[in-house]
Amino acid sequence: MTTATGRHTSGLLQSGNRLRPNLGPGDIGLDAERFNVMRYARRIVSAAVMIIALSPMAAEDPLAGVDDHSNAIDALRTKADLAQPRDKCFLYAKLISQLTELASNQFNARNYEDASATVVLVRQYADEIHLDVTDDGRRLKDAELLVQHSIFRLEGILHGAPNEDRMTLQTTLEQLGKVQAQLLTQVFKK
């Protein structure tokens, strides 16, 4: 067989742009059965290597960064509590977004008690936003988008949550829906 460039390729298989040897059991001095066993053994070894290489990533604790996440949440909570009235709305929305992510991680780790407590915190800070929405608030649209994202995440959590946590999640979703409607009203009022 001759390629377009005139090179002779007998004994080679063309695979894409590469040429690879077309070796069979007789070409390397093995009978067909032993050749097939070696070929499958190579596949098994390469699969085992991939599993071993990827296992540390899969075995990683899903809440490994919770302490760092909790510190960031505490810092944001303090910042929101001490902020100017016109900045509080956005900072509380950001806090709700981070708490929602934390609750999602806790539900995924099957840490239902902490996750339920986190969802209650989301509802409490939603009440804070409800009280702090002002006509001259900064970044109301950004706050509305954060609340919308939190609603989306909590709806996803609701579908996989145990029955005893569903009522807490539904109540929180209702409260966030009211906050989102109030934020949209203020955004379009301007």
C-alpha cells in the first residue's frame, strides 16, 4: 500500500494522521490465545492505573472546605450587619447565596441537621433583605440575580431532600420568592 506522498506502508495500519504497526500474534512470536490474554491484561492494567490516579479526587471529603467557607460566611455576615443601609440588601443577598451553597454541600454530604439549620439561616437573612430593600439601594439587580440563583439551587435541593426537611425548604423558598418579587419591583421602579 502506498500513501499520497508515495511512502510504502505495508505492515502498518493508518489511524487518523498516524501510522501504527499492524502486529498480530504471529509477528511477535505468541500464539493467538496468549496474545489476546496479554492484550486484555494491558487494558485491565491501564484501567486500574486510571482508577488509582483518580481515586484521591473522588475520596476527597465533600465538606473539606467548610471551615474556610464558614469563615468567609462569618466575615460577610459581619460586613453586612455593619454596612450602610443602601449596601445591606446586596450583602445579605450574597450571604444568602453562600449559605445556599453551604446547605447544598451539607445535603450532598448527608449532613441533614446542619443543612436544615443552614436553610433556616437563609430564611432569616431573607427576612433581613425584605426589611432592608430601599429605593436608593445599590446593586439591586445583582441582589435579585443572587436571590434567583439561590431559589434555583434550593429547588434542586428540595427534589432530593428527605421528607422531614421539605417543609423548611418550601417555607424558605416562599420567603425568597417574596424577596425576589420585592427586589424586581424596586429594580423596575427606577
